[in-house]
Amino acid sequence: MKPSTEYLIALAGNPNCGKTTLFNAITGARQHVGNYPGITVEKKEGFHLFDGYKLRLVDLPGTYSLTAYSMEELVARDFLVHERPQLVINIVDASNLERNLYLTLQLLELGIPVVLALNMIDAAANRGIEIDVEELSKRLQISVVPTVARSGQGKETLIRTAAELAESAPPWKPLHISYGADIDPVLDQMEADIKSAQFLTDLYPARWVALKYLEADEQMLQKGKSVNAVLSARLEAVAQGVDDHLQKTLETYPEAIIADHRYGFIAALLKGGVVRNKQQSDRLYFSDQLDVVLTNRFFGPLLMLIIIYLVYKFTFDYSTVPVSWFEAGFGALADLMDSLLPPGLIKSLVVSGIINGVGSVFSFVPLIMFMFFAIAFLEDTGYLARVAYMLDRVFRTFGLHGSSVMAYIVSGGIAGGCAVPGVMATRTLRSPRERLATLLTAPFMNCGAKLPVFAMLIAAFFPARHAQMMFLLTLLSWAVALFMARIIRWTILRGPSTPFLLELPPYRMPTVKGLLIHTWERTWQYIRKAGTIILALSVLFWALMTFPRLPESEQQLFEARRQQLSSLIPQDTHNESPEDQSADGGNPVQERLREIEQEEALATLKNSYAGRIGMAIEGLSLWCGFEWRTNVALLAGFAAKELIISTLGTAYSIGQSDQEQEVTLSERLRNDSHWNRLNAFSLIVFIMLYAPCLATITCIAKEAGKLKWAIFSICFNTLVAFVFAVMIYQGGRWLGLGG
Ligand code: GDP
Ligand code: MG
């Protein structure tokens, strides 16, 4: 038979609910992919012939909501109101019903006819979740069809149900939800005004328009202004009044109350056995009990601080010994190479460029491993999600969002993360402004590459205070990040905040295997990076620090001084091995020789490309207490933070005599006259805050979609770092510290 009637059906659902799988199962090969006009959001269309009808299906972008927070949500919403499909097939993940129904409610509030596809019932059943389909359908007053999109189960029923509903062509019938005593009366009044003025009602239900004004939905406000500026301004004023009132009475804002009531509605909908969780009920009960304590308003944050402190204690107390083995190992290797290779460029490259460079990064593998283990433990138990939950309130006051917490933590908020996945983790943020503010401030966190630098400087200048210092640095990084986020959200990224949607997974006892795998995965990333990128960049910076060579004339000058000295050495001592000499306190002539060698090395570094840049900015950097050799290391840190420590290592190992080769960098810095606690601390803070590494910059450019933000990030962070370092150093000197 020939299809005579065509029905347009939209597929809507959260990301990952199985929408595409279902779409493919229904349309088979009869589909094509394009873009929505003018934007890059993908539009997939296909059709299915059923009983004389042609069902035209459009796969909408996955969204959690219909508010204009993101491009996807706007596209989905505009499609529904402008294209007016006969109905929406709303696909929900049955194992995560509560969250998925949030979108369903909004579809129902819009009034469009909905068929609910209760997808992934197989996965839900595996997790012990049982859903009373009939009861759910009765309470929602829509058809509910259980499906397994992957196997096609329930597909026939779903198509038939949808076709029947389309055929009966029901009118749009918006669902009314109560939003409580503060909002309901205002909402009613606004609705009446909108109706009588026929304000946007050709496309949207009146109550829906009113809600959008309360939610300060930008697209709606703009549309409203262009249609009826007077009424639009009046509605905005009413909404502002509600906002002010809620701020004063409940310290919250309309969107949050609206979200709360929607969740309340859903919770009530699912009560009384609509969703039963057989396997997990005991565990859920236990989790709830545990949450009473762990997320308690007072004890929660306190406990959180204690736990974070314990993570550092664990990491630093237990990793010191293996780290020292690694350091000793690399020291011995450097010694060996030093004695095997003839003096010259090759020796310098192998010892200073490769072994000291990569070695100083590798030595921290045990520390990184312990840290990752502790973090994996917090993550796998479900505790990290609680941290995000507790910090949501704090984050809001700084113009961020509860989901920003995860981005911070992944970037190294507790320590030992990486800003690259951190920046990518901001994808879960729906508001572009909150997202940008998060991804611009996440690099302030103490990532795994900054840790070794801190550890080295702490060991040199604040020994036996590892955990305390790390704790302090963590607090400092959060404080600066939040403070800067607030400033950014007050200035270049002004705008409202969005409500928080994060569920608390039940607590779990992590398996040892799981913990070890997670720890190893991250440690291996670190090792691989050290072995490849860091090795390459380390050699590159060695070259920058070695070339151009000193002019021939100067080299000869040093050589002449050496020869002159050597001729003074009596024949018998000259043949003694260096160990013997150091044992009896050193021979004065040998001492002089070593000094000359150091002078030459220093002259070489000064003359090198890196040295010249370091010197050129020394005038500025001395404000923070950094001499030019530190500048060279910071320069290398632009490429990768790991290079800071290896470059410092090279800069301070060049020209050290044989006996001192195995002295650790920490000891060397401690004994250097340019260094003291004050500029060490100033340096730590500078490194914590200054420009993100190249990988992060690239990622910021990609995620923010504009190069401008990457450049902004480099300049802004470096400026912030400079200001803080100057404050610390100059303030400290004023107080008479350091020196
Ligand atoms: P979309 O983001 O909503 O388009 O989701 P996809 O269609 O890409 O599906 C996400 C994942 O869920 C894929 O790995 C699917 O194979 C899987 N999936 C989809 N439907 C089901 C289902 O009914 N049961 C199970 N167990 N997995 C499913
Ligand atoms: Mg998809």
C-alpha cells in the first residue's frame, strides 16, 4: 500500500539514553544526516512505514532540559515549537529514571503529546531495578513502553503506540506543576496577563512563557522584547521581584526553586513502589544513613578537610623512602655515565640533558602512584561525588556550578590530576559562562606535574612539613581559583547561574583490583609522558641552555686559567683519585679548579639562548625574588610543568664536580646563596598559578572554541601569578623574612 499520511515524530532524551540506537532500530537504512540550518548541531532524520502511514523521525540532540542553557537544548526546543511534530517519543534510561524524567516533565509542561520509551530495562533489571510500568503510565497519564533498543525488544509496540497517538491527533495539553507558595500566585498572574495579551501564545503555552521569564531564559526574553516590549518589561520586573524576594527569604533564586519542585514532583511520582530496587535497597539505606553524617552541614566539610589532609599524609609519609631510592638510582646512573664518557658536549647531553632531566621526573613516580591510589580510593567509594555535592553551595557564591567541582578535582584540586581532562570535564556544564569560567580557573589547581616541583622545593626549604605545606597550597589554589572565577563572572562573563543536577551514587567498597587498575592507568600516563614528550622537550631545553657556545676567546681564557692551576699541582696528588681528596677535606688547588669550571658553566648558560631570555626578564622577575636561572626553568614550564624541575636540575647541575653529582637538587638549592625560604615559597605560588602548559592551552582553545580564550588564559594566569608572587616576596621582605 502507498503511504498517504505522514506523521512527524521527534525523539528526545538525555545523552546516552539509547536514542540513536533506537532511532537506527526503527528507521534502519532509511535515514540521512545533516545539520540544523545555520549551526553545527547534527540533525538525523529517517522514516518508517507502518500500516499505511509514513512516520518521519527526527533524532533531537541529547539534552537534560529544555531551558536555553546550551545550543542542544535550544535546538531541541525550537524544533518542537516551530516544527510542531505530532508527538515526541521520549526515551528514558530506566536504570536512572529520576534524573531522566526531568526532561519528560518539561516536555509535558510544554504540552506536546509524549510516548515514553522506558529503555535499557535489561540493564535496569540487572541492577535489580523493577519498574511498575502500568502504574507509571497511570500517574504520568501517557503511554509507557518498555524497550531494549540494543536488541529491538519493544520496538513494535512502541511504533504502534506512537502511530495510534499520532492518528488520534490529541491537542497540546500543558501539565501544571505547583512551584510552591512563593511562585504559584505570581505564575498564575503572569499567565493571565500573557493569555489576555496573546503574548507569544501562538507558539508557547502561556504558563510556559511565564516560567521562562522566571527562569530568566535569555532566548525567551529576547523574543518577548521584540514582540511586546512593554509587557516583556513588566514580566521581567515581576520576575525580578520574585527573585529579590527569594534571595531575601530563602537565599536562593527562582530557577533553584523550580528545579526543586520538579524533582519533588518526580520523587512523588515514583513513590509507593513504582520503582523498586531489590538488590540495592540495603545498600541505599546504608548510603543514606552514611550521607546523613558525611554530608552534614557542619561535620561534612570538617570531615572533608580531614580526609584531604590524610591523603597528603599518606602520600608523603609513605613515598619518601621509594622516592629516595629512585633518586639514588638516577644519581648513580649519572655518576656512571660521567665516569664513562669523555668530557664534552655528548657527556653534557647525556648527564645534564637526559639523565638529570628525565630522572628528576621519574623519581616522583612513587609519589604520584601513592597520590593516585588515594584519589582512586575516594573516587571508587563514591566519596568524591559527595565532595562535589557539598561544595555546590560554595561554588554558587563564586558564580560557578556544582559540576565545576569535578573539573577542579580532576585538574588536581586534591592534588595530582591534570588540567587537560579537567578542562574536558567542563563539558558537563550547560551554561557557557559557567563553563568558560570553570575551564579558565581549573588550571590553577595543583596538577601532577606541579607536585614534584613543590615536593622538591618543600624538601629543600620546609623539610618535615610536607603534608602541612601541601594542605596549605591546596587551600590557596582553591581560594585563588574561586576568587578569580568570581571576578571573571562579575566582569567578562556576567550572567545568571544554573541549577545543580548531580546524583549521589551509593557508597561502595572499592575492590583492590579496581583501585590498582585506576592507579596504574594514571601512573602509566605519567611515565609515558616522562619517557616521550618530556624526554624530547628536556633535550630541546638542554640545547637552548647550551647553545650558542661561549666564544672561542672566552673558552680559551678559562682553559688558560685551568692550565696555570694544574701546573701548580704536585705530581703525586694529581694522581690520587677524587674520593681520597674529598675525604681529607679537598685540596685547595682542586677547589680552585672546580670553581673555574663552575664559572665557565655559568658563563655558558648565561650566554645561551635560554640564559639570555632569562636574563632579559630578570629585572622584572627579581620583584618575585627569581634570579635568571629560575626564569629559564619557568620558561621551560610553559612547554610542560614537568620541565621546571628538570631544567632547574640542569641549570644547577651544570658544572658541578664529580663528587657533587649525586647531591640532590633539593640540597643544591638549599646551599645556593640565591635561595631562601621566602623566594622558594614565592616560586611555589608562581608555579601554581602561572600560564597553563601547552597541552592545556591547546585543550582550552579547542573546548572554548576560540583561540582568544587560550591567549587570555596565558596572559591572565601569568599576571595573577606575578601579582601573587610579588605580594608574597615583597611582603615577606618587608616583614623581615627570608634573606
Ligand atoms: P544516545 O546518546 O542517546 O544516542 O545513546 P546511544 O544510542 O548512543 O546509546 C548509548 C549506549 O547505550 C550504547 O552503548 C548502546 O549500545 C547502549 N544501549 C542503548 N540501548 C540499550 C538498551 O536498551 N540496553 C542496554 N543494555 N544498552 C543499551
Ligand atoms: Mg546519539
